[in-house]
Amino acid sequence: MKSFLTFLLVTSALMLGAQTPSIQKSAPLTEANPTRVGVSPNRLNRIDEMLQQAVSGGQIPGVVALIARKGKIVYYKAFGTADANTGRPQKRDDIFRIASQTKAITATAVMMLWEEGKFQLDDPVSKYIPEFKNPQVLQSFHYADTSYTTRPASREITIRHLLTHTSGLGYGVIDGDERMKMIYEKAGTTDLFSTSDVSIGSVVKKLAKLPLHHDPGEKFTYSMGQDVLGYFVEVISGLPFDRFLRERLFDPLGMDDTWFYLPDEKANRLVAIQHKKEDKWANYPHTFYDPDYPITGARKFFSGGGGLSSTAKDYATFLQMYLNGGELNGVRILSRTTIASLMANQVGELMGTDQYYGLAFGVLTGQGAMKGGQGSEGTFTWGGYFNTQYFADPKEQTIGILMKQTQGPVDDQTAWKFRQLIVTAIDD
């Protein structure tokens, strides 16, 4: 009897943690003729011409582009080369380091646990990660020895602050403040991703001891907040972050090509990071990060802010779930009411007047939409460090994804052109 009760308790716990079936059942993304969903094939041809010119003109080495409307893929093509050393042609199912496009996925994981009543958004993060108790704000800094003084922050960092980049945390080697770069480097923090033998928990606990840019909630400062949230998901769920995403998000949505560290059988599909060297494309060297990530290393650091790699179709699947109000293929990932909160303005005008930040994305305002070429009011968007971009327009039910892998100064105009050409290809 006792073993049976134990079985029931374990089974109940697993059921409570699983994603629920939905009374809605939107079909998975499939390819269809553009005319079926109100998109002009002739106008899509302009995108062919634009991307091919960008490759042949040396603005980008290669690209995969995907467009979907009303749940149907109407454009899915590859151009150029995926690796400067081998000259391998770019393929549609190639895998790209999506860097900061990881952030929306991490935020989604957080909100999945929020829907289960595990915490409130305005809880202090120190309630769950005690190292963040009594945060300090940077007051003075001495360049000679990188010593500094601090003052107590006016309030605790909350989960909402971390989701909205208003916590005051910095971003290490890519921080806009040189003082913060030096402080983070001295402390030995790890950002973006790593092949080293470090865990997300150890990095986050180091981060908790460092000074903030400003009082939490005062400004929008792009930060490692989502890395903290990746560890937060581990604390709340009791699962490693990579396993939580696999079991609770990626497998239910069929995102089989999205990983922190690629399985060996997928490694040959990883696109090389390229840069311009003597006016030719070359594979990027080892710098503050290892360009062989995510196919080498200790496979232990699951960066919630920038560690995932994915394909254009997998990321389109993720965005389609949002356009569907949180459901795909009969699986309910988030409630429609939760999606509304995720898309609501959480930062006022801290990002300006054309765009605000919700709980996972930058969102286009009415003023931004009126300028043209960006999509409708409510269009949500972001990009990644290695030159990937995406947007999704709920009003027009349109998704645009552009996958590239470049670093360094390049004259790449494809992002704004791609978006503008999609917006003007709608024909219904």
C-alpha cells in the first residue's frame, strides 16, 4: 500500500509538471503556396534578389531565410556558404548559434513555472537565490587597481527586473561600461557561453556579489539577467536547465535541433562564424569565446542569456506557438492570458517611444509601426550576437527569420531590407 501511494504521489508530481493538452489544436508549421495565405510570390522574388546580391557582393557569407504566415511556411531558402574553410554550401536545416535569441526561450521557461504558482514576478530573487540579498550599486571606481566602492541599492532585484533587463546587472565582456567589463573580468564571470568546466550556478553566485549599474527598476540595461533566470529555473524545477527545456518545451514543440551542446550526429550542420580578413570571408578565431562551441567542451554551462543553437524552422516553431496564443499541435505551453502579460509594456519609455520591452521580447509601439517597414503595432522582435534576427507580427500572423553567423564590422543591410520586403509582400 505504501509503495502504491508513493507511486501515485510521484505520478501526480510528474503530471503537474508536464505541459497540458489544449482544447485548441493548431497544426505544426508546414510549407504551402504563398497565395493560399495572402502573400505575393512575385514580391517574395525580391527577397531572393536582395539576399543573393548580399552574398555575391560580400556583405554576408551565407544566410538561411524563413517566412511564415497564418501557420504556413511560404519562403524557406539558403544562400551562400556555411564554412569559409571548406566552402560548404549553406543548407536550409543548418544550425546557428542564436545567442540572445535564447533569452525569449528562457523567459518562456520562467513563465511556465509562474503559471504553476511557484512564485510571483515581484518576488525578490534572493528568496530563491540567497546570494542576491542586499544588492549594492557601483559608486566609485579606481582604474589603477580596479578597486571600487558601493552603496546599498534602494530595493531588492525581483524576477520581473531580471526578465525586463532593469535589474542593474551588467554583461561582462560585452558590457557598455568599461568599469563593469573590468570588474566582471576580475571576478571571473562567464557570459554568452562556455566550453569550460563551469556550471551556471557557480557563475550566477559570483555575479550576485558584484555591484549593479543602478538601482533595480531605474533603467533598461542589457544584462546577464536571463543567465540568472536559467539558474532560477533549476532551483524552482529541480531539473538542470537543459533538461527542463528539452522535456518541457523543445520535445513538446518538436524543436529537435535546438540545443546548448549539439549531439555528435548534428555537429556537421553547425555553421561557422565568419569575419572579413583582407576583404575575404574567413572562419573566426578563438577570442574571448571558443568558436567551436557548441560542439566541444565540458557541456555543463547552460547560458540562459545566449547559449542555445537552433535552426530557422525550430525558432519559427517557437514563435508560432506565441502567435497561436501559447499552443501548438494541441500542446498548451502558456495561457493566452499569460501571453498578453508577456507582450505588455513592462518598462514604460525606458527604451524610447518606438519600442518597449515586455517580459520576453522587444515590442513595436504604434508610433514605431507608423514609421513603416517594421510591422504592425505589437510586433515582437529581437536578435543575436552572431547576426541573427527575427520578428513576429500577431496582427498579420507573420514570422520572419534571418540566420547568419558573422562577427566584426560588416556592411550588412539584410536585416532591415528583409523585414521591409516581408511587410510589403502581404497581398490580401
